[in-house]
Amino acid sequence: MLCLFAPATFANEDASEPNVKKSKNDICHDKSSRSYKRTKNYTPYETIKECLASGGRLPKK
């Protein structure tokens, strides 16, 4: 039995985009971020709050 305790990291976008993507540089991008669509290697999160709690940060403006 395989159990995963951390969010999976995806190399490619799939049909259902996550609400928030945390990049390999630990930047949390929600769908309003200019870099959201360009972020290809990411860890998905449901909310910005969850992403920030995992050690991510907001993008610089």
C-alpha cells in the first residue's frame, strides 16, 4: 500500500488546474497571478493560505 503525505508535484498541467501552484522557487501563484499559466513545475494547493503555510511566499509585484 502506497501512502502519500505531501502534495504531489506535477511536471505538466492537466485538464483540471489547481487553484494555487507553488513553484520550485516556493512562490505561490493563484489564478490571478501573471505567472500562473507559465508555472509548469509546481505543487498544487487549494488555497493561498495552505501554500503560504507550507513555506511558500507571495510573488513580488
